[in-house]
Amino acid sequence: GARRLAVAIYPRASMLNHSCVPNVAASFRGRHLCVRAAAALRAGAEALHCYGPQRGEACTSARRRGLLQQYHFRCECAGCAG
């Protein structure tokens, strides 16, 4: 598989939590990271971004395995645990 060769530090984006059922999408515009809500978020709601394949793109065991290997956590989001 493809190996990631670079990382970047985006302090504000580091506040995004993971979910296999995200409510935000992130994309790049040049060197700038753009994060947009997929729907209206209530004040104080968690901004949830998917670090890998979303629910529907891979089975739960494959998503969990990938997240454990790359990010060192077992996913317990609504998409995995529910």
C-alpha cells in the first residue's frame, strides 16, 4: 500500500476528533486547510473528521485495524460501536 511521506501541523485542525461518521470535511486550498461543516452544528458541538475510510467505504474491522495501525487507537465512534 501507499506509505505516507509527510506530515503537517495545523494547531486548530488538531482540535477535530475522529468519527467514521464525520460531520465536517477537510480539504486543502494550496497550503491552507479548509474545514467545512457537512450540516449546521450547534454551538459547542464536536467537530468530527474521519481519519480514514468512512462508514460505508470499508467494514468496521478494516477501519478499526487501519486506525490502530496508523494512529494507535481503537475506534469506538458511533459508526463502529453502534
